[in-house]
Amino acid sequence: MSSDVETSNSDDESSFDEAMDTLFFTMVLWTQYATVRCAQEWREIRNDRDYSGKQWIINILDGHEERCYDSYRMSTTNFNVLCDILKEKGLTARGDVIIEEQVAMFLQIIGQGHAMKTVGEEYQHSIETVWRHFRRVLSYVLKLYSTYIKLPDPNKPRHPKLAEGKPHAAFKDALGAIDGTHIMAHPDDDYPRPELFRNRKGDNSQNVMAVVDFDGYFVAVVTGWEGSTHDNFILQTAVQDGFIVPPGRYYLVDGGYANTRQFLSPYRGVAYHLSRFRQGQRHYARPEELFNHRHAQLRNIVEKTFGILKSRFKVCVYMHRYKFKIQKNIIKACCILHNFIKRQNALQNISDEALFGQVRGNRGPSNEDDEAEYLGGGDTQTGNELRESIKNILWNNR
């Protein structure tokens, strides 16, 4: 009887071992299949349609103008000019993929936020081909940084908004505004401290600092800082790295920054945001409120510009999982193209910004309630003196 039990147990163990072996080999085979299938999909050419990617883009460019705006986030004229400029920089056709098709795929990815697979289907290319041309076009767009993003000339006449007799004339030496915005980020797997990307809302982001002039052009862009980094720290680091404010001039910043001679912030603890000064409710109880209102009206240009950027380029709202270096460069490329489009539209005496309504809540988690990290006592003192002087001028001329 004992022998029968042992035989039964042995048979059960053997059956279990066989089942486990079968499961193991099934998993191995499935893993191998999935790996091979992914590799095939990566290189698979999707050319089962009657027309090529080249024919597809020709169809869009020769069609209604809105189709070009929808697909490439700019007019047909601007698209063709951009292709010519990138060609001058050295971008060439590769195989049967012409320059226009390379640029179109790039713009559709950053403008529409499409995945490589979606664009590959549209233009009948493998994901590998789309990715290769995306990186090439990105590298050539970045070569345009110094052409389209440059600090303002301090010798130029003051901006019309600051002209004598205007409500903001007291800010005559202002060059523009500075602020930070949070853009979705994905740290690399080997990033030393990925938790630093976690911002106040609990999301992973990079904190992008931008300097914007009063016409809505980006004049400096700093990318790559983790979402938990304070705005004022990013600005201080930019100054240490060579960001120079001309003598006697300054930029407007919000309450998250220290008030200095170069970076003028509003009075803390006083109504500031434009929503607090609605039409018909503009009775200023004290001079600081008037100063803050005028300051907010001017500084709003940077928030408006961020809103247009995020509306035009969806990748600035939803970033795909690229290497973090690529993510940083994509944001710079979007800012370059924003300026390119504005400059081209100015030459044509047109504006397309109404097509791209602002993205609400574009700024991300605010640092305004934090105590700013001051740049130095003397600098803060002269900043306070400048602010008091402007406040008194505004109050006396109200």
C-alpha cells in the first residue's frame, strides 16, 4: 500500500514538473515572439496604401490652408520657408524621403503630439524611419536657436506699450518678463534622483524658464530643470551661467522671485493677478495695488506666450517617453519655431495666434507663495527703491 502511495505521489510530482516546464517554455517562446514582433514593427514599412508619404504631403500643401494649420501648425507659406531655411542649414533628402516630408513628420509629432507609429501609418514608413528623420530635423531646427532666440537690443527705442502718456510709461526701462512653466517629463531609467521631477501637483515635469519680450517673442529659454526646482533658483543659476541684464534695465517677474534691480517683482501680500482687477472693480485702496495691477498687465505677456506655445505644439502638454535630452531639445525647438512663425507672420502682416487659444492653467504649480531666495542684500535694496519710485509715479499720475 505504501508503494502505491509513493508511486501516486511520484506521478503527481512528475505531472507538475512537466506542466511547469511547459509553462516555462511557453513563456520563453512568447517573449521571443514579442521581441521579434516589436523589432519587425519597428522596421516594418507600412506601404500598403495607394499613395506615398510624398503624395500625402503634396495633397495637404495643395489643399485648403486650414489643412496645413491642422497638420503642421503653420501656414503653407511658412512651411515652405522653413523647409528652405533648413535646406540652407544642410538638411537633405534621404532616399525617397524628401525634405518636405521629413519636416512634415517632425511638425506633426510636436504639433499634434502624435506617436511615431501614428505618423508612420500616415506617411507609410516604419517607426524606425520616422524616428530617424525626427531626430535629424530636430538637430537642424536647433541650429536656428541663435538666429531666432536672442536677447533684446537695449539700444532700441522703448516698446510702444511703455511710451510717454501710456498707463505703463513708468516701466519705461523694462525689457520683458520672465516666468517658469511646467512641462510633462519622463526621467531616464538611470537618472540619479528621479524623485526630483515630482512637482507640487505630484506630476513629473521639467520646470522651463523663459524670457519673453513685450511682443511675445522668446528671447531666452532654459530647459532641463526638474519639476521640484524653485523658479528663483533657476533664474539665479542662469545669471551665474551668463544671462546678463543691461545696466539700468530690468525684467518683470512674479512673486516667486526675489525683487532686485534687474528683476522687478510685485508687492507681496497685495492683490496681484488680473482676475482681482476686473472691469468696474478697479478702485485702488493704496499705491501698492495700482503698482501690482500695472505690473501684472505687462507681465501677462509671458503667460500668454506660454499658452500659445502649448496650444500650437501639443508635445508641450503631453510629452512622449523620449530620452530626457531629447525632451529638453524638443521644448527649445518649439520655442524656436514659435519665434520663426511670429517673425514670418509679421513680414506678411498677418497673425494666426487666434487659431491657437491659450491653454488654461498653463503655468503649472506656482512658487509665488514661497519666500524667494535672495540674490544679495544690496541688490534687493536697490530693487525695492526702484519699485517704490515706480509706485509713486503711478500713484501721482493716476
